[in-house]
Amino acid sequence: MDSYWAERQAKSQEVLSSKNIRDTEKQLKKYYSTAMKKVISNFEATYDKILAQQAAGVEITPALLYKLDTYWNLQGQLKQELQKLGDKQVALLSNKFTKQYFDIYNSIVIEGQAAFNTIDNAAARQVINSIWCADGKNWSQRVWNNTDKLQQTLNDKLVNSVVAGHKTGELKKILMNEFNVSYHRADSIVRTEIAHIQTQAARQRYQDYGIQEVQIWADADERRCDVCGGLHKKIYPVGAVMPIPAHTNCRCCIVPVIN
């Protein structure tokens, strides 16, 4: 396949992936915004009660904080809201990742060659839910790890704010920042998985066409990093383990080698 057709195929994959990322991010932001407003409202109500006790002369230490009913009520509220956030993310990403797989798979057409369609929903989901990262976790496990980390961090920030004597407005800013950090971790999961699924769907489609070799294609624009530039046009057997996505925002894809 000459450079013109390789670039066209790579661009087609990039357009589809970019659209799926944008659509997913839009909904993900809504989920995080809803959860953040609810959680912060609950934290503010609890924190105001703690400040009122402090104003009355009660020294609220971490040890005493852990004995307060208001603290444990807050923990139950927090766990409930973050469970909702995690459930919504898993449902959203499951659907979007499946859509990404079929979008890429069905978009690839090689003129003059016949292909057998070997993919159904079960086969696609097996690929999507597979463990491929070095951390030994699949995407849903990383979603829940991120949610658990957010819960722990919010609790820590509450305790630290009590000790530091922060006002309610200061605590709110701290909590908003932690939600923003968690959102960006979730977004990294989205981007990395969509890039991975793009490669796997394309690989399967090429195999269905009987393609033996593929090459990595990295757009030659100002956003291409040195890592991706070094991978550009490297050839691999179609069934080989590919070194892409090379990073979170990797836009590399694979195109067929046709002699």
C-alpha cells in the first residue's frame, strides 16, 4: 500500500477514534459534574457542623472526628455517590468501547480483496475486556481503582482541612481539584483504551483480509512526538504484539503492507 492510501486509511481511523473520544468525554464530564456537586454539598453540610463544634470550644482531632456520627454518615453518602459514578462509567465505557471496535473494523475496506467477517459482539467484548497493560488490570478494574482512590483522597482532605482549620470555602476548592484530578485519570483510561481497541480491531480486519504484515503509521504533524516518530512505518507481522498505544494520547495506528 503506497503512502497516499496508507495515510487515507490512517486518517479515517483517527477521525472515528477522535469522535468516539469526544462523545465519551462529553458524557463522562456530566457524570463527574453531577457526582462532584452532590459530594461537595454533603461535605459542606458536615464540615459546617464540625466548624460549629470548634467554635463552641470543642477541639476536633482526627481521633475524635472518627467517632462522630456526622463523619460516618458522610462516609456512607460518599460511598453511595462514588458507587453511582463508577457504575455509570463502566456502563458508558462498555458501550463506547464496543462501538469503537465495530466502527474501526467496519471502516476498513481494501479494494480488490475479499474478507470474511469473523467478529460478533461476544468476540469484540472478549478483546475489549482483555488485560493488556503492564499493571495486570483491564479497563474496568482501572475505573474502580480510580474511584476508590478518589474516595480515599477526599476523606484525607477532609481530615487535613479539620487539622489545618480551613474554612468551608477552602475545603470546597480542595475537593473540586481532587475531582478534576480523578476526571483526568478517567479520561486517560478512555483515550488509552480507545487507541488500543483501534489497533486490535484493525488487526482483526486485516487478518480477515488475509494480510500478513502491517506497519505503524504516525501522522507527520506538529503533534507527533519523538516516540511515535520513531515507530512510523515500522513493519510487524499482523499477529505480533504492537508497541502502540505508546502513551496516553497516542494517535498511531496500523495499516496493511500490501506488495
